[in-house]
Amino acid sequence: MQKPNNWDNIITSGIQPGGHKCIIKQVEETTSQTGNSMLKIWLDTSPEDTQPNYFTKLYQNAQQRGKEAKWRCIQYLVTAGDYGDANLKRFCTAVEDSNPGFAVLWGDRFASCFAYKKVGVVFRLEEYRADDLSIRASAKPFRFCSYDKAFEQAIPKRKEVDPLVTPQMQFYGDNYQRDMTPDVFRTQAQAEPVQQSLDMLNAMNEGFMHIPDNAGAGLPFN
């Protein structure tokens, strides 16, 4: 048997939750669909990470298979509203702490000054509903931190979706059980306000917009 092409870059598992050493590929100043200002941040894991160049490999693998290649790690950071300044400062501080001697350039050079700078990124598992209504999960960027302290970060609590009554779930009186997480029980009435509160808290603390798994983008940089 001959060794397959691109063997060394083939990925067999997803990005792991927890802290990762990352490289900022590009930053773009843009606006959300509702007109709020935000940053669009392209990220990849660094060669020094436990899963080096992970998103570059994903992109290259898609090209090898003849599929539409999209960049799979773009973070949308809201910089408008009551918490916009705090969101922006957390991001800028993490980048400055990660790159000795670097200082953010304000004005016209703001977005471009972040290109290929180091930063720590903490990923967490986020659940979503598939087309068949089953609950699945993938790791998404959750918050920024110092590059050198990325591996010291605790794994954040998994973000759960609200339970629904579906054929894929078993019914236990007033409780619904997830197929994939049999240790989690909660009533629908209990889950909805809890999840809404968590979503609001996460939005205030992190400023990250929820982006569907299929909302990737083509490679915008060299």
C-alpha cells in the first residue's frame, strides 16, 4: 500500500476544549446584521499548540477532497453596546500580553496590526441541534487569554441547548433525557430561563456572537 497524499495533515479528531495557543490570521472591522460594530477575527492554532495548525489542515483537507474550502475558526466579537468597550479591551489586552513589545495601533491601522500576532484562546463545547433534532456538540472559541498561559486554563462548562420533546429523547415523567448526555436531567420549564440567563451572561462577559457551524468563510489571507 502506498502512503496517501497529505497523510501528515489528515485530521481524525476535532479541536479539543480548553486553552490553545493560537495565531491571529486576520482581523476585520465590520458590522452585524443589526448594524452593531464588531470585529471578525480569523484564528488558527500555532505550531506550538497541542493541535498545531489545526484549521489550516482542515482547510487543506477540504481542498484535497475537492470540497468547498472554508475557514472554520472565525470569531465575531461585538464591540458595540453597554459591554462593547470591555469586550474590546479584553481582546486587546490578551494580544498585548501575548506579544512582548507589541502595542495596539489605533486608527486606520487598527485591524491590520493584529495580523499574525499570538494570542491564547479558550475553547468550550457548544451544543446544537442537527437536522434530525439530535443534539451534537463542537468546540468553539469562548474567550481570549495570554498565549503563555493558554495551557493553564480550565475547560469551560459545556453550553447546552434547551431540551425539546422529540423521538430521540426518552420521557421520564416531567423530565427529558438527552441521548448523548444521559447524566443530564432537567425539565423544560427549568431549562428555558436558565439557558436564557446563561446566554445573556455569556454575551455580556464575552461579547461573542453565536455563529452556526455551517457559516464558514473562504480563506481571506495569504
